[in-house]
Amino acid sequence: MPTRLRPPAMPPTGPGPPCGRGRPGSLADPLLARSRPGDDNGGVTTTTRQDHASDGRSPWTAPSARTSVGILGAGELGMALASRLLGTEYDVRLATRRPAAATAELIAPFLPGVTAVGRAEAYACDIVIAAIPLRRYRSLPAEALRGRIVVDVMNHRPLVDGPRPEFDEDPRATSEIVQEHLPGAYVVRTLNHIGAREISNDSRPTGEEGRRALAVASDHPAATATVSVLVDALGFDPVDAGPLAHARAFEPGTPIFHGRWTAEGLRSALAEAL
């Protein structure tokens, strides 16, 4: 029987201590000490994927220290991700544009166990999930996120958001635009082609037949590996989609975005799209 990452002790809801920089054993320490984006090895973590796991364990090797995840945004997707991550080894923090105390009051009825923090504390976490409207991507502070892994779940939906020349007239994937805005961060594109309710409803144990797969793209292979651990912990098979430019293959309006895929099917769909 496949096993999941063992659940951590639940932290209390409310403003909590800072994570990331300066926290002993944090992924932030090797991140900042090693190479920057653009280096050959990505310089992110030593997290790797094993070729197989004959004993049924996850093939994705989790970091040795407990990894902090700062979720920016308390919309449906941000809340769904926070809720699902509570059952994993990740130290989950959530921030909004409100003060930490106000965020704690907001999420307490829905997410007991998730720590509410201010934005500065969330930016300092090992992995930062940007679950805010894409139109606000420039509010992400480049300097504060230097050396961080930033998971971009933001989407541009013209029929919902209206015309946005910045995205509509740029042939690049929107995550490439986000990476350009955050030159010192390790931007990873994933979790954008799954709905908030599906985060819970479609989650399955590692190794289960027919498990849903999600594409993971980044210009930094080590960041792809690290975020693949998180995707697996959420209950989905991560599929390496290559560089950020390939993220166009699973943006809104594409067959991948609007479908449900197994790992094998997603690899085939990516190969066809690219």
C-alpha cells in the first residue's frame, strides 16, 4: 500500500513565528548560499526523484528539514491548497493583504491549524505559492523573493478578466513574464490547471492507478524537483514539462488546462502540444 508523507503536529491557528531566512535547518539557507537563477545547476535544493520505489513509498524524496510553505492569497485555490497541505510534512503559512491577526480571524473557521502571517513572513518561507490574481503579479516584491521558490498558480482568463494587452500581446507564457519580474527567484509553474474543489476531490495516494497528474515547468531543474515533492504530497503525480516556455501548453484555453490527465496521458499531451 503506498504511503503518504507523515502528518506533522498541527500548529495553532493565528499569527506565528517567522519562517524561512534565519530558521535553523531551513531550505532558505542553502538556497541563499548557493547559485542564483541562471546557474547551470539551478542552485535550489538537493531534492531528487528516485527511479522507482519498490516498497510503495513516494518516488519523490522529501527535504530532510521541515519545509515552510507561504501561501499568498485566501481565495478558493489558496484556501484549498492550505487545507490539503495540512495533512503533509509542510509547515503551512497563509498571508493576505490584511494584517496577520485579521487573516487569522478570517481563516480560523475554515483552516484550523494553518498559521496566519504577514506578507513579509510569507515571502521568507522556503516555497511561496502565489495564489493571487495575475493582474497583481507586480505586487510580488522582487528583492524579498530573491532566492525563494515561487510557485505560480496565477492564470489569465480573458473572458473573465477582460483584455490585458500585457498578456494578450505577449507570445510568452505568463510565467515567463512573472519570472522576468522576479529575476532572483526560482519561478515554477504548476497547480494552475486544477480547480480548487478538485484539489481535495481528485487527490489520491502515491502509486494509485489512474492518479491525476499535474504539469510542472521551470527554468531551474532543481526547483522543479522540489515542487514536484509538494505536488506529490498534495496527492497528484508531477510531470516535468521542461522550461517555463512550455507552460503555454497548459494555460487557459488549452486541452491540457481543461482536461484531467494521468501521468502517461499528460506526457503524451505535452509532447503533442510542444
